[in-house]
Amino acid sequence: MLIFGWMTGLAAGLVVSFVYGAPLWLGFIVWSLGGSMIALAGLVSIHLLSASHEKDSRHAARVS
């Protein structure tokens, strides 16, 4: 997830800098903040999915 966030942020930063003509410092900010937000969102979603799976497992164990 961290690598995916880093690569997506890098791509977004390069697009902002070279396609839209923004300064390089703005591309770097998009890269660092965008990549970290994507990685953080991915890690949170993985955590939430695993927590809901554990909750379902406990519920299934009680029902059985």
C-alpha cells in the first residue's frame, strides 16, 4: 500500500508539474501529500476490513 501510494503521488506530481506547468515545488508537495494520503487511506481501509472480518468471525462462532 505504501509503494502504491508513493507511485501514485509521484505520477500526480509529475502530471501537475509537466502537463499543467506548475512549479516543481508544487509537484513535490502533490507527490508527498498525495502519496501519503493514498497510503494512509489504504492502510486504514485494510485495518477496517480486517476488523469487520474479525467481528463477523466472532459472531459466527457465537451463533454456531
